[in-house]
Amino acid sequence: MKNSTIKIVVTNRKASFNYHLMERLEAGIVLTGSEVKSLREGGANLTDAYATLKEGELWLVNSHISPYEPAHALNHKPKRDRKLLLKKKELLKLIIKLKEKGLTIVPTKIYFAHGIAKVEIATAKGKKAFDKREDIKRRDVDREMSRTKIK
């Protein structure tokens, strides 16, 4: 029996800085062949990406997957909307949570699990400016503490 292999392609580091991340879910993603090959090379960016509901389906919007050079004419559009795949119960729970005021869905990472591309999405609530400043202060204090322990 093989060990579970997970290869992280890209993480959205800005997500935890700009949002309070709550519940996380694993979703499949509908990709073309050139998109999969480009992801395997690490050509992706989730900085401004978000997920939205359209006609009862979940879509990943504004994510960038770089064109795969050897594909030439059969290449994909880098910023196209991509459908996310969830079980019906998970999607219904997500729809109910989105009706709560101020919640959004943010992709936190794209990875390969057992050779299949997956997206980790999280329900999130936007942070205020003072929350971000508090996070920066806390990080600086933690960094200083770890430096003093090493010496």
C-alpha cells in the first residue's frame, strides 16, 4: 500500500493575512490537460482568487495558471473561471454559511493528492486594518522571542 502523497503547488499566503479563515474544505477542480501540466511545473498564482456560486455550482474566479509552453495552439486561458467539485451536502452547507453576513470563500492552496489536482478552500471573514496590525505585532514579538531563545 502506498503512502499518501501530497505535493503542494501553490499557497495563498495573503489569505490568512487579509481574512479570518474558518472552516476548510477540499474540492476537486475541473482542468484542461495543459493546465494540469502547467500546475505540475508550479505555474500558478492564487493572490487575488476567490470562489463564487453561479447557478448552484461553485467556481474559482481570478486564479492564474500560466500557459504551458509546449501546448502552443491547444493552450488554455490563464485567468479563466474553473469549476470546483464538491459533494452535494458540502455544497449545501457552504451555501447556508455564505448567507451569513460578510463571509466569502477563499482558496488557500492548490495541491496534488494521489496525482489528482485539489483546491483547499476556506470560508473567511475579512479582517479590519487594526486586526492586520495586531497580527504583524504578534509575529514580530514571536520572532524576537525565538531569536533570544536560540542565543
